[in-house]
Amino acid sequence: MSDGFINQVPVDRFTAGHFVFGVLMGLVHVSPLAALAIAAGWEVVETPLKRWIPWIFPHPEPDAQLNAVLDAAATMFGWTLGNLLWALLGPALILKWQR
């Protein structure tokens, strides 16, 4: 089960996964409002899912509120970075692929 810290501290190893997912959403041009809705929506449904189907989660303990908020914030920070990466590198990649 849990080591007692996952989901209970403000930032845990799963926060990195939220960040990466945010980067991916930014790279594929998910709108900021949709990205926020997905990030917040996941945090809302995550706890009930952990109660109903705990076996699909490596750590089914509910998230502390601050952990949930910072996971959503990490998603949005990742989304911002993904958008910036696409703005900076996307045109160069498109030109390279068109050659």
C-alpha cells in the first residue's frame, strides 16, 4: 500500500505525471480552459474512483487537499510549458518536415 507520504504531502512523485500530462496537452493545443477543466475534473473524480475501484491505483488513499490543488497547478504549469515549446519549436519542426 502507501508509504504514508504519497498523496499526503503537497508534492509527490505523481505530481510529475500531472506536469507531463500538462505538457502533452499544451503540445497538442488543448485550450487553456479545457486543460483546466480536465485537471480540476480529474482531481474531483479521483477520490470517488479510489473508493469505488481502488485496485487501479498504486496508492488508493485520498489526496490531501493541497496535493490535489498542486497536482492541478502542475498540470497547468506543464500546459504552459508545452504551449511555449510548441510556439518556439513548432514552426521549425514543421519547416523541417516539409523539406
